Amino acid sequence: MLTGKVLGKAIREAIARKKVTQVEVAKHFGVRGPSVQDWLNRGTIGKEKLSELWAYFSDVVGPEHWGLASYPSASGMVPHVAEPTVGTLAGSPPIVWPFELLSYGRLNALRRALGAKRYNEAVKDLDNQLDIVLTKWEREASEKRAQAAA
């Protein structure tokens, strides 16, 4: 995670890529202009604003822009690239977002449109639906392994 002046530079670059003004950023985050200036000049942004910052600029930059391999799961953001976790093979490359129709950008646009509370409800619903489908495919894989062992 970037910090200090390097974070400030990253925020400035994200603002330029999104083609918004500092005033628009201040309005979005519910802060005054001097706060945004502090973000840019010193990289001082409250930890409680980080996930919102990542979400706001997710249409123009990914987690790597902020010095992250992925967005922390507690941030409410959908990870773009996940670090290897339990269930991945050691030394395997990171898991890249595999979906075409359910894109990272669509989820973040949904978050902005619904607000955090409704978005979290939507993500739980999506998670439940994905679990159903994933369970179906895991069952098939398990049956295939059992047939191969027989």
C-alpha cells in the first residue's frame, strides 16, 4: 500500500485519469477542498476513506496503482487479482478475475449506484448464487476423480 507523498501522487494521477476536478472529488467524499489538497500533497487520507477511494477510481485504475496486489476483502471491493490462498498451489500465479459478463467494473458501478449497504446485500446474493454453481462444478470434478480412481 502506497503511503505519504507517493500515495498523494497516485491520487493525483487517478484524478487525471478519471477526468474529474478536485472539487468533484471533495463533493463525492463529503470533504472540503483543503482535505483533498492534503491527500494530494502529503498522502494523508483517513483509513476509513481508503475503500471508498479505491471504489471511486476503480473504473480508471486497479489495485496495483495503489501498491496492492488485490483489494483487501474487508474493503467491500471485489478483488481484481487475488494473492494465492488456501486451495491454490504454492508457486502458482495469482488468480486473475475470470469473469467476462460479471466484470469488476460492473460490480463497482453497481456499488456506486446502490450505496454500500445495498451493494453488500447484492454481493451476498451474488455470492450465494456463485456458490450454487461452483458446488455443481465441484461435484462434477469429484465424480470424475472417483471414476478415474475406479
